[in-house]
Amino acid sequence: MDPVERLKKIVEDTGEVHSVYGGFEIRVLKPTLFPWYRAMNELLEIGQEIWINKKEGKICIISEPAAQ
């Protein structure tokens, strides 16, 4: 399973996953139900750096490949 599909399976209906420039943008739709640990751990396991900010009133997790 590719990383986008794994992330979509992890977040289910609590967020939206989009592939962006070699990384990902995950918009958190249901913060209290969102699987924070599993989503963050998956991103780290596939070698991503992570930032969290707000976009249009929703928490967004942004990632890109970690610098080697």
C-alpha cells in the first residue's frame, strides 16, 4: 500500500489526506477523534519532517521529506 493510502486508512473520516510536493497535507476534521499518534508516527517512519498550523480554521499537518 502506498503512503497516501496508508495515511487515509489511519485517519479515516477524521481528516483529509493530500499528497503535496513529495510530502503530505492532512487537514484534521475531527480533532478529538483524530489518531494523532498513529498519523505522526507513520509520517516519521516514512522519513517526513512535520509542521502543524491552521488553515481556514482547521488544524493542518504539513510534511516534507526529511533532509538527509
